[in-house]
Amino acid sequence: MSINEKRLVESVLFSASKPVSINEIKEATGLTPSKIKKTIAELIEDYNVKRKNEISMEVIKAGDKFAMQVKKKYIDQSVMISKPEIEGNLLKTLTLIAFHQPIKQSNLRRMIGTKAYEQVDELASRKLIYTKKHGTTEMLTTTKLFPEYFGINSTKPEEIRDFLIKKIAGKTDDIEQI
């Protein structure tokens, strides 16, 4: 594998605003899926093993897609610069849905008020949640895009819940240190 092929795949991962599939990398680069898989394995080795203490980036697998992202220990500094694409209250609603899924929209409304209806519509339009008719209400769950968007390596609700608990616990530890 040439250095140029490796840098080509690296540049696709770096410039993508979301995790990308092998097929999307193939479309962007013209490389074969087997070369792409081998290159990603090399990039993971470079970023996550060989140079892990030298750089602030990592290559991760999110579901069946891959992304280059800032390492967790550097997130707080980089978030100050980059604005999240999902507004704060909408993100809180999405987190509640992810944590409690499957959750009835009527229960979500009890938690956050009538803004739940508008926010559910917005999240569904962004394809981050599914809504399914359930009697007189809707049943809400996250889509496959949710873990990809947030770099979670699972689509299972219980593993997403564990991930969120760890994130919240980490934030609590940061607050206690202040």
C-alpha cells in the first residue's frame, strides 16, 4: 500500500463531519474495499497505538462506519471552539430518549413539557430517532444514526445507556474537582 493511499483515506476520515462507511470511502477515493479495510487498520494502529501519546486524534469504529475524532481528554478544549450542531435543549431531549428508550412520547412530555412534540419532530427529521404509533401516543427509540453521530460503538439500548451513564459520571467528576 502506498503512502498516498493511506493519506487519501486519512483525509476522507478527517474531513468527514460524521462516521463514513467503507463504501463511502470507496466512492470518494476509488480504492477497493479490501485496500480501505487494510488502510483503516493501519491508521488505527498509527493513531491509537503507535502514536497515541503524541497526538490528540484517534480513529474509531462507530457501528459499521469509521471516523477520525478528537480524543475524549481533549474534547472540552475543542468544544469551546466548535459549536455543537445540535442545540442544547434538543440535545437534552435526545439524551433522555436514548437513555429511557423505548419511551412513550407522552412520558417524555411529562418530563420536559409540551416542547417535547416539536423536539421529537425535529429529531425525527434529522433521522436520530424513530417514532412508531403506540395507541394514542408514539413510541420513541434512537436510530442507527444516533450512535454513529456520537461515536458510540453499539446500537443496543442498554449499551447506549451505559455509555451515557459513564459520560454523566465523568462530567460529575469534573464538577467535583472545580
